[in-house]
Amino acid sequence: MDTRAFKRSLHHSDRYNRRGFGLGDEVAGSLQTAYQSDLIANLRSNGQELREGRLTVRLAEAFGFCWGVERAVAMAYETRRHYPTERIWITNEIIHNPSVNDHLRGMDVLFIPVEGGVKDFSEVAAGDVVILPAFGATVQEMQLLSERGCHIVDTTCPWVSKVWNTVEKHKKQSFTSIIHGKVKHEETLATSSFAGTYLVVLDLAEAQMVCDYILAGGVAAADPAERAAAREAFMARFAKASSPGFDPERDLTRLGVANQTTMLKSETEEIGRLFERTMLQRFGPAELGEHFLAFNTICDATQERQDAMFALVDEPLDLMVVIGGYNSSNTTHLQEIAVSRGIRSFHIDTPERIGPGNRIEHKPLGGELEVVDPFLPQGPIRVGITSGASTPDRVVEDVIRRLIALTAA
């Protein structure tokens, strides 16, 4: 599929909207009531700190809703106001936050059902309105909705669109896109649909495996049997993380790096440097430009929240509470930062995970939900708090109020 041609035709359609409906003032009150918090506003003006009895709360300098998320949620509210009676769908969660999605369900917005990891669009009909979420949708989904005669409201974050433009540049110049991301994450699925040839790497360890193949196995091995064995092992590892027909001998000679915008910034940068060094070693400085492309696709908001988290965990803290959806990649990476510093840390998706009593139900990094009881120690306690880019201030306020209630008991 010529994705550029399809995007041009879609953007010129009168059934496609990516700018909203000019109803910002009309929905502002509903958004403020549902998501904003006077308590959090006061903390921001008081050096990010609250003291209540034996509890001290330290808020990260940057946390919660980013501009792209605010834009997506506002557009979803505007869509319901603009289409008061039409059937409205979202191709996935508008953002990775349960309270926000529940608010939309309360506005009679429907969510495309997912069966066995596959979205079921069978109930979507011509004339229905379909909202594409902040982290985007695949080209194939957009084409299906367009052909079905739906009205498409595209809330894709501009930072995500920037990554799509990058992988399209890779494709145009016959470079393979190395995408730093989670292979089943909706944003990475969408990004890979805009790419030509691609390979998804989860982390620095997987990136190192690819670089080892480039330098020591596969394309660099002289013995045909060694090359065949190396190729078989490589494809066994990356078969579900690569484009159809991917051939590591052919497709790992010209590389460009992109990323899922919510990945850990420092790791994305290190992966980029690793591939640059690898291609430099493989092909030499004179040929590097023919074999490696680099564009900055790191989201500013993700970077700001991660930088703020690094600053927060440098302070003396008794524990951290990280708030955000369990399927939120950017929230998980904030939790990783706390864990990497050895800080007792708890990832919760809603305030209701705290209590009753001095207990908390949380999700350890890489683990399943578990209950800790007692949760808070006795005596003075200093708690750091941050939240993912999909978490409203009102949710953060509710968590703080529960902590105040626990320490006052």
C-alpha cells in the first residue's frame, strides 16, 4: 500500500477530521470538572510539596496529562457534542487510563471489542463516527473505516505522527526501520504499519543481539552453514517482531532508528548510538551515510516526565507511588526509574487500590497484582508521587487524599 497516497486522500476527505470542531469553550467546563484539581494546582504553586501531619508528599516537577493527551480527550468530548445522536466508536482506549475511558463510556461512546487480540469492526456501519486514539491506528484500520463510509476523528498525537513520517522516510530511501518499542503496543503496531521493512526491538539487550548478528553472524559470516544457522536463530527470536518476508542478510545493511514515543528516553538514545557504532564498524566512516539514518523522535513530554522522575528519586524518599494505567508504557518506565534506584515503589492505576485499612493493591514491575498490608510504615513518612501522561490531576488528588487519611488514622 502507498501509505503517503492514502494519507493524502484521507486528509482531503470531508469525512475526516484531525483538528476538532471548534467547541473547546463548550467542553471546557466538563473537562475541568472531570479531570482538574485545585489541590494539585496548590501543590504546584507550593514547590510541589504538601505536609499533613506525619505525611510529606513530594510531587515530580512534571507529571500527568501531557498536551497530546489533553488534545485527544478534548477532541473526544467535542466529537460527542458535535454528533449528539450518532453512534460513536473508539478503535481502542482513547488513552491508557481507566477513569478517562469510563467517563467516555458514560457519554455513550462505544469501544471496538477485541477478541483474542484482534479488533472486531463488524458492528461498525456507514455513517458511524470513529475516533482514533492518541497513540494512533494502523493504516489498515484507517483504510477499512474509510471504505466503510465512517466519519473519522483522528486524535493521534503529533509526536506519534512525527515517528510515522520518520519511518516513511526510511521506506522511501529503502532503509529498514529499527523501532524501539513493545511489539504488541498499539502505537508500535500503528508505526510499523506506516513502515516498509521493519524490525522491533524491545530494549538494549535485543538491540545488541541484532548488532551481534550484523557483526559476527549472518551477513558477516563466511561459512554458508554458519550463516544459515545464524539466520535461523535470528528469525526464531524476531519472527513476530519483523515485517513480512524479513531477511536479516538483506535487510540489516541499511538501517534507520525510530521509537515508540513512550519508551525510556535514555535507552532509545543508547540504542541509536549502538546501531550507529555497529554500522560504522561494519561499513566504515566513508560509507556510514549509506547505511545509517538517525532522526530525533523522542517525545518532549515523555522526556520531561522521565527527567523529573530522575530528579525526584534523587531526593530522600521512604517510598514512591506511580499512578497510571497498567498498560501504559510511559507509566511503566517511570516505575522502572524508581526500581532502578532501589526505592520501595508501588504502581497503581486508580485511587481505589489504596485501602481499606493500611493496605495497597499494586502491580510490581514485570509482575502480577499483589496486596501489601501494612502499606505505610509508622512515624514520619516522605512519599514521592508521579503519574503517567494519561493520568488526570483529579486522580492524583484522590490518591493523595487517601494517603492523608491513612496517616491520620
